[in-house]
Amino acid sequence: MDNGAAWSVYTVIVQFIVDKEGNMIDVKRLSINGHGMEQEAVRVIKNSGKWKPAIQNGREVKAYRRQPITFQIQEG
């Protein structure tokens, strides 16, 4: 998956909310590298299944999460 990207290492930041049940909502990209990287990162996060919700004062709570995803583009 290079889509014209120069050989390098790229980091994409995806932000989303994990609700009390571990579902992801409001998934969006925060970085702009182009070449389809952000779309692929959002797709992977959306298909990753349930996450563990945050715990505050012993109770599960809704919380924002920022997840970095690194792409390493090499000669292929």
C-alpha cells in the first residue's frame, strides 16, 4: 500500500470515543499524510472489535482515545 507515498515511516493519529460498553464511536483522523493512510487507519480501528472502557472511581466510563498507527513504506 504505497499509493505514491515516498519510502519512509509515517504516523497517523486516529481519535475516537470508547463508550461504557467498549464500542467505538466518532472515529476520525487527526493527521494528514495522504496516500490513503488515514482512511486505512480509520478502517482498521472501526473493524478492531470492542475495546476495554476507561475506569474512573471503580466504574466504567466513556473516554476519548488517541491512537497512533505507524506505516512503514518500503521498496517492494
